[in-house]
Amino acid sequence: MKKYEIKLDRRNFLKNSVSVGLVTIAPGVFLQEIAHGRSLDEPASDKIRWGMLIDTNQCTEDCDACVTACNEEHGIEDFGRPTTDTQWIRKLNLTNEFTGKKYSLPIMCQHCENPPCVDVCPTGASFKRADGIVLVNKHTCIGCRYCMMSCPYKARSFVHENLENQLPHAPRGKGCVESCNLCVHKIDNGENNTACAEACVKDGHQAILFGDLNDPKSEISKQLSEFGAKEIRSDLGLNTAVRYRGI
Amino acid sequence: MYKKLYIKILLTFLLVFFSGTSITHENISHNIDIASGDKCVEPTDIMRAQHHIFLNKQSHDTVVDGIRTKKYSLNNCINCHIQPSADGTYPSVKSEEHFCSGCHIKAAAQVECFDCHASKPFNNVKIEEEISKK
Amino acid sequence: MKNLIRYKSIELDRKVFYPISIVFILLSMCFYAFVTLEHEGHWLTGMNNQIVWGIPHVFAIFLIVAASGILNIASISSVFGVSIYKPLSRLSGLLAIGLLVGGLMVLVLDLGRPDRLIVAMTTFNFKSIFAWNIFLYTGFLFIVVIYLWMMFEGRYNKFVQQVGMFAYAWRIILTTGTGSIFGFLVAKEAYDSAILAPLFIAMSLLFGTAIFIQAIYYIKTTFDVNTEEIIFKRLKKLMLYFILAVFYFTILYHLTNLYATTHHDYEFFLLFEGNIYTYLFWIGQILIGTLLPLYLVSSKKFYNCWNTLLLSSLLVIIGGFVQLYVIIISGQAFPLDIFPGYIESSSFGDGEVAKYIPSIYEFMLGFGGIAIALAIFVLGILSLEFIPDSLDDERLQS
């Protein structure tokens, strides 16, 4: 006799409500890709390719939580000189010339697979790490700014003034070029997420999703295969790791 | 006709240029002041001669490979060697009170590390833990 | 028939006072600018995150391109056997070295971290045309020194032709490399074109010849070198050919861009919008730098006049600066088209034409390059026999 009895005593009620509660919260927690972190002495590997999926539908024009978070994370100061101040991530407001529709989205270094900035750097300071992150080795950068000329996304900034009080995990200095490094210090320390993605979730928008593009089970891969996404300036054939949805 | 003048100028230049090299490693007192823990990650004489080699290698490993072991990490050096004074402020890297600058200013060997790197600790780090991990 | 050309070096006397004092003034300005920028940072300049290369690079590239072209005078005699230019080869080599060192110095001084020059000379990424250029430029200096040595040492004169040919080939590659700095950039609408390489080669020939004319006139008048008609006429003809060559490549470049709809935004911005670059292009580059000198060197009215040739070479030099300014600055000022078909705006200047107001520091750095070129020239003619004692017709025909 198969009869399912719903036991409505207090114990079962508590058990059920707690498990329902956990199941509800869990996607929010696991969306942040807390995968196994790399240990400190393990080098970055090409088995992983870090990337980002940005859902412009979730992005609003008046929000710049990602920009603020990035600036705080890396100690980027505002000198009141917008043409020379560093911007690793910025909000871009778009209006379609034909339809008139408006969009707002964050844009940063796209971490291309074939980065023009890496091609043109004379000393090899601008390089692509094994796990796909494109960054500047500031020990070797001579500050020639050729990479800035070559970037189709205007991702790079040059530090135009003396800096003080740099954060220990984000060394930056005058005369070197820099750009978004997908919070490489957090990744190497095992927190596999970026400051901007975390801030976006905290702000309630969930427009930025960070994860491993090479892992088919990661949330980003699943969302990419379900909803698809676009590469900016795909005509250039750079195969970027940052993709956009909703535009 | 100008040969004698050239020789005089050359000799003067050489004299001035090389007169500063009387400072050897032994002459500089190191002002080591490790407040916590009792020794550095390497013996003093090895550190004195090779600290830049360790730091250079670490800088390459960290930036290019993402290896962030603590032993030769610059932040780890700073967390131990740069201690606040009684009023809680840290010495400026431009002054001789700073551990690194104490020798580098005397030896007039400029280091460019602190153009970019933080010259003082920011977090409370368990220093005993780091040293014991050697 | 024995070579009757004798060469002389000049005495350290009052005549040299003027160029040396110019060198001193310009170098002091450059030194001051460099020390200030080193301490304060580039925020004092007009360059920013959109216009990353400014006036110093205009000066530097002008000097480097002219250095390659000024050696052409020596090449014409060594490689193409036109003996009339043979007495001028030594000066051509000296000026080439001076201009190149001047240009390189400005580039290095403008780096964000010039203290890392050693890194730049020992760590290379060979996919970068910049890295190749470092070899091409330093190699060029080395080759020209050897070239001069072959010219100076009587027993080695027989090697001048071979070394000259090698130097000629090296020059072509070097100037191609310089043009390709821009030509290889896919991101900017104004660049990303193979035609920039031959355009730069034509510019190098033009600017080099123009500067050489100025130098020859200076030497002729200051150091009493009796120069006859034939040099004047041949240099005038060279100017004519090279003005036409640059004009041809310029027209071709803009015509191609005007044809391709995808390049219309930049071309209309430059050619028709009426901003500063439009005026610089039409008045500075085309009128002053091309049409007016073209008229002056080809018109029968000025057939025999040195002054006209001087004026036209000066106009070419001014026009050349303007041309490089237009290429380098307007190409960067025009905003990137990150989302074609969309109007962009942001806190980082997306979608806007960037403003560039050069600061005095940038000009001072550029003047330093000119000062170094002049200094090397003066030191050269003081120490060694670069100047032919006479350039009259009978000796030249030998």
C-alpha cells in the first residue's frame, strides 16, 4: 500500500522549510563559481580559460557598482582628470542609430585569445597568461603605450602621475600601462571571482558572471550554451573571453 | 693639439666617477628589527647578497605563472620587516628609517620596487604562521 | 682619372658659435622638460589615455624618417653610380646618423619608464614591429658608420658600392618598419593599411632631401664651398620627384578610404568636417607642403634661384611636420568604433573626438632631438673631413 502521508508535526515542518530555504539560496551562492581554488605554488594552467558573460538586460544606466568596486579593489584614485585618470572598467551607454534603443553595459579588457596588445608590445610585457588572462608585466613595461594604440576596446590606461598608498595586492605605478586583469590576485588566492561580478550581485543586478569557459559544467558555460552571446568587434577575429548578451 | 686636454678631462671624470665605490656590503649596518619571529626566511649573509635574486625570481613566477608562495613574496618581507613606530605610523620609503631604504639610500642603489609596490603592510598578518611555513 | 675632390674639416671659430649656442639652448630646454616629466609624470603633457602619442612622437618620427631619406644622397652615388653626388656622400652619412640619434633620443625620453631602456634593449617580443625597429635603427647606425669608414679610407673605397647597396636595402626595410608601426594597427580606422609603408618611404626621401638642401646651403655659404649649377639643378629635380611621390601615395590612401564606406567616418572627419585637422591637412599639408613647393621647384620663373629652392625645402619640412601630425594625432583623436551602428558615450571619452592641446614640455622634448642632430653634425664637421672643398663643375665631371 503506497500511501504518502504528509506528517505535519513540528520536526518535519522545520526540516522541510530549512531544506526548501537552502535550495532557494543555493543558486545565488553557487552562481559565484566557488570551484576548487588553485594552491599557491601551482602555476596557472591552460586547462582553464577565465571569461565573463555580461547580460546587458540586467544593466541599468544609472548603476556603476562594478566600476566603484574595481576602483576600490585596486586602489584606483580619482585625480579629477578624466582624460588621464585610469579606468579599468567603465560603463558604456549606447544608442542604436537605426532603432533608437538604448543600452548600458560595462566594458573592460576583453582578454582576447589573439590580443593585438600582446602582438605589438616590444618587450613582451603585455602578455597572455596560460589561463587566458591578458595582463601587463609591470616589471618589464617601459611605458611606450603602443599597446594602448593597438587595443580596439580602449581597455588600457597609462599611469600619468606618481602614486602613493598602493594596495599590496594591486601594485601600480607611474609610467606603466595597466588594464583589467580579471582580479588575478583573487583568482590566484582561490577566490575564483572578480570584484565587479561580486559587486553586481551584491547590488542585486547579476549582470556580470565570471567563470571558467573551458569547463562545460560551469555556470558561465551553461548560460552561454543556453542563451548565446556576442563578441564585440568580432570582425577582428580576436576571440574574446568577455561576451555580451542582450545586444 | 687637444690631446692633453682630453686626457685631463678623462682623468678627472674617472676620478670623480669611481670615488664613491668605497662602500662594501659589510660597511652598512642593516638595522634589522624583526618585531615578531626571530629570523628571516634565509640566513642574513645569503639575504644580504641575494635578496634581489629571490625577489626577481618571485616577481617572474607570480606575474607570469600566478605562483604566490609566501616565502620570497615581497609583501611577506614587508609584513615582517616594516614595523610601525610607537605612534602607529609606518616609515616612508624615502627615509632611511624604512628597512629597505636604510641600506639602499646609503649605498645609492636605487630600487624601483616601491614605485609600484606598497611599502608598508596593510593587513594584520600572522607573521609567525608565515615564517613557520618555510 | 684620379679623384680630385679634396675634403676639409672646419676650424673651431666664431662661425661655429651660432649652431653650438642653438644646440645648447635647445638641449637645456629638453633636459628641463625631461626632468620635470620624469618627476611629475605625463599628466603635465597634453597626452592622455586616448591621444597616447603626441608632439614628441611627431618630432621623433619626422627625424627618423628624414634620417633614412637623407642617406639617399649617398645611395644615389654609391648604388646608382651618379658621380655628381659622390662628394656629398660623407655629409649625407653624417646627417643620417645625427637625425636618427636625435629621433631615437626623443622617443626614449618620452617613455613612461626611460630607466628601463636596458630592458627594452635586451628583452624582445619578435612579433612586435617595434622590437624589430629597435634592431633596424641601431643596425642602421652601425651600417652608416661602416659606410662612412669605407668612404674615408682610400683603400676601402672599392667597397663603397657594396656597403652602399646594403645600406640602401636596410633603409627601405627600416622605413617600411616605421610606416608599419601604424600600418599594422587593426584597431584604428586611420591606420591598418599597407600603404602607410610606401607612403613613409616616399616621405623619407622627400624630407631627407629637403633637410639636405638646407644643410648644403648652410655649408656652401658659411664655409665657402664653391657650388655650381649642376648640384642645384639635380637637387631641385629630386625634390620635384619626391613631392610628386608623396602626393601620389597620399591621394591613393585617401581615395581608397573614401571608396570604402567603413572608412567614411574617419575620412569625412578629417577632410570635410572643419576641425583643426581639416585645416592642417588642406592648408598645412596640401597647400604649404605640396602644391606651393611643387610650383616653386617646377616653375620656369625660379629656374636658377637658390633662394626658391631653399624656400620650397623649408615649406616641405613644415608640410612634413603637419602631415605627420595629421597622421599620428588625428588617427588617435578619432574615436574607436567599438559598436558599429551605435552612438557611444561613457566616462572614458568613448564616442567623442579627443581633444589634444600639446604642452610646452612636449615641444621642448622634440627640440632636444633637433639639438642632438645639430650637435652631431657640428661635432662631425669639426673633427673629420666631411665637407668637400669645392663642388665646381669640372671636378664633378671626373
